[in-house]
Amino acid sequence: MAKVQSSFFCQNCGAQSTKWVGKCSSCEQWNTFVEEVVHKDKEAGKHWRKGKKIRESKAILLDEVNYKAEDRMVTPDKEFNRVLGGGIVAGSVVLIGGEPGIGKSTLLLQIALNFNKGKVLYISGEESEGQVKMRAERIKSNGSTCYILTETVTQSMFRHINEVDPDLLIIDSIQTLQSGYIDSTPGSISQIRECAGELLQYAKESGTPVFMIGHITKDGNIAGPKILEHMVDTVLQFEGDRNHIYRILRTTKNRFGSTSEIGIYEMQGSGLREVTNPSEILVSQREEQLSGIGISSAIEGQRPLLIETQALVSTAVYGNPQRTSNGYDTKRLNMLLAVLEKKAGLKMSMQDVFVNIAGGLRIEDPAIDLGVIASMVSSFYDIPVNSQTCFIGEIGLSGEIRAVTRIDQRISEAIKLGYETIYLSKYNTGIDKIKSDKCTMIKVGKIDEVLHFLFA
Ligand code: TYD
Ligand code: MG
């Protein structure tokens, strides 16, 4: 009888140890080691090669490498292409994480059904063929060649992959896969690592792009070893509020493009719809003027977006005032409050402050500082800011309004959406070229000047 081999794995980072240890030496977490039965065959990871032509590897000069921009497969989904950095790269492995029910399976099935560059194989370990078909009927398709397979054991999965020889492989999800070479249960650290390794090898040697869906843990990270994220080329997060209809696809790692791109989708009865004009949905439409609202023109990735900040400032009932923010950095919020207190003389230290970026977005662009300040001061005085006003500017520690990048793009977006007044830094140059007879631009240098214009 073969000797049973087992090893201990850290459930947090995937580190391996031959004996149990209380504290993981690599991620320093306590009590995370769990024993998993491992039995690795020497042939592991090689089985899929049988009968398939694989690329020989040899060292060549970088100058001789053939690379064309067209090597990216451009899908009909523009948001998806943008997030990937311009399309799917041959042989790349992409991991998509997100909360249960957010729409990961829907997104990838939709990509599969609209794929126009060849055959797609969708392998589902979570749903039966019937269930996938039911979902596919809801989604509009343009008649692509999509094969569906329900299989969880990688050895037989690769047999089918060799038969179909797809141009795109989709795995739903990596946590349901199981390799026969490892004896531990699906979803365990060693299984995820082994299965991902086999898929990675397949992708690199056959040149077929692989998309894998990954579950996330309760604190929002992709379940499984941290090395899973190191192994793959691109990590995407599909996020949003399950109770809201908007979803955001965000890149957290991308070897082939920028990580600041986002894709915005709307979940409809018939699948996900691309939102090509996000500013219109991110700013709420309303009849009456309300206090505590400031609109800013931000840049996310390559796109200008108009962002609505909502603030509520009210006298603290308990000793310690609360500062809560959704979608905006709390440290930065505290800094803005300190600047308001010191440079504009507003007594913010006894106020509870709640800040929310509408639409569930998380914005890191400092150019929205001025808009955040406007919303907070508007709520403090309970005086609305004119709803046709837009703010662009970063706030410095001494209360100065600093210049921001790509000002012309930000201004054009605000003008396009009909804003009549734009507040911006007087240190931003080159804006005199922008001509608009309907829009007034007010250049300001210090925070108290803005407040004087708005609330005096
Ligand atoms: P799903 O893709 O199963 O989520 P995940 O794979 O991330 O767990 O998404 C399921 C949700 O999406 C479910 O609540 C129903 C909803 N949905 C729609 O609203 N419209 C649709 O066309 C489809 C297919 C799903
Ligand atoms: Mg799913």
C-alpha cells in the first residue's frame, strides 16, 4: 500500500510545513495550519499533453520575439476589454473574484456566448448543464460556439479539453476542482494550488487563455492561498451591492495593462448590460435642491466620471464624534476636516461626519477633495449647493487648492453633462483654451475663497 503523505498548510497564505506549527512564519498568523493529505504523482500536470502539440521552449533573442498588438482577442464587450487592458491576451490566466450572487457566472457565460474568435469551453463544477442552459437562455447571444462541461476532476477535464481544443477556457470555479494527484478535498489549499498550477501550465504551453472564477472569504479576499494571485496574470474583482443593479469590474493585478481601469455594468433581467456613460447614473437626478451634496469630476482609469458625494454633518450626541465614509479614504476625510477647522474656522471637532460616494464606487482620485469639502460644508450650514455646480481640486494641508492632472478632460465631461459653474484651482494652467458660453469657470486658490462664494 502506498504510504499516505500529508503536509500542513497555512489556510491564510498557503505556506507549507511538514509539522504543525502554531504561528505561520511567512504571514505571522496564529493557528492557521491544517493537515491535508497529499500524494503527488511524478506525472502530475503532464497528463493533458498526451496527443497534443505543445510549444517547444528555447531561449531566443527578445528582438526576435513576434508580438503584434492583434495578439489580443478583442471581445464584443467593451467594458471587459478595457479592464483587461485592450482584450484577452493569448495564454493568459485571469482570476475573477467576487461575492456569491454578484454575477461572476453570468459575466463569464455572457463573454462565452458572445465570443467571436473561435470555440469556448465553459466548465462548470457548480451548476448542471441544465442550470447553465437556463441562465444562457436569459442572456442574449450572437450564436458563438460554446461547449459546456460539468466536471470537477482535472484529469478527465483535460481529456475533454484536448477533444474540444477550445480557443478560450472558462472554469467556474477553481474551488470546485479536484486533482487526482492530490488526496485532499476540493477547495483546500493544496488542491487549489495544484489545480491552478495545472491550468497555468496548460495555458502557457497551449496559448489558450483561461478564465477562472474564485470564491472570496468573508473579509473579501480570494479564498485559497495568496500564491494563487501571484500565479495568475490578471486578478479582477467583481463588486457592487447585490441589492443594487450596478456592478463594477475592477483590476487588482494586471501583467498586461493598467490596474486603474474599471468596467461598469448594470444587472438586468437579461444579463449584464455595459454602462457606457457612467456619469449619468452616478449622479442622482432630482427636482429639488438638497443640502450635503457636492459633484466632482474625477478620473478613473482613462475615463472622466462625474461623482456625487453625499455628506451628513450633525452634532455628536456621544462624547467621541464619529467619522464614517463609504467610497472615500477615511484618513483623507480626517485631514479635510482638520483643514476646515484650522483654515476655515468651522467647528468640525464636535460633529459626526458621514460621507458617501453615490453608486457604490470607491474613488482614490484626490481631485474630488473640493467636492467632498463642498458637500460637508453644505450639510454643516444646511444650505444646498446649486445642483449645476461641479468641483475639481485637490486640497493641500494649508488649505490651498492644488492643480490636478488632465483638467481639460474633466472640464469637458462636466460641460458635456450640462454643468454651468465649475470651481477649479487657479494653479491649473491651459484651461483658457476651453471655450464654452454656457459654463462659468471660477478659479480659486484657497478653501475660504470657495466657501465665501458658496455660503456667504
Ligand atoms: P451569478 O452569476 O449566479 O452569481 P455568482 O456566479 O457570482 O454567484 O448571479 C446570480 C444573480 O444574478 C442572481 O441573483 C440572479 C441575477 N441575474 C439577473 O438579474 N439577470 C440575469 O439575466 C441573470 C442570468 C442573473
Ligand atoms: Mg456562480
